[in-house]
Amino acid sequence: MINSNKFKIIVKPNARENRIEGFDNQRNAYIVHVKAKPEDNKANIEIIKFLLKHFKKRVRIASGFKSKEKIIEIID
């Protein structure tokens, strides 16, 4: 179960810019584009940095380290 501090994202690596595209109702997840390539943990690091700037709060990947679908947790 995902509470208010956790949400699901679908990562699209190798993008021109880091951005949140929108919400996918079928998958119940936000679509997040990142510039980094999905190798050597680069995309995961880029996601954390991008969401940290966006929310101005610490975030962590709760699950899905090797998947395009990830659960993100906002840490208060």
C-alpha cells in the first residue's frame, strides 16, 4: 500500500531534460524523464537529485532499484 509519503514513478532514461511528464492513470504512477543513462546506478542518482530539487525535501528509492517502476518515499 502506498501512503501519502510514497508514490510510484516510471522512469524514462536518456531524456533531453529532467522533467515530470504527468500521471499515468493505468499504472497509477508519475512519468519522470531523466538525462542519465540506466547504467552504473546513474539514473537512480539523477532521480534522487531531481526529486530533491523538485520537492525541497529528502527522498529515497524505497523499491525498484533495477526497474523502470520505482516507489519513491519523501522523508520528512
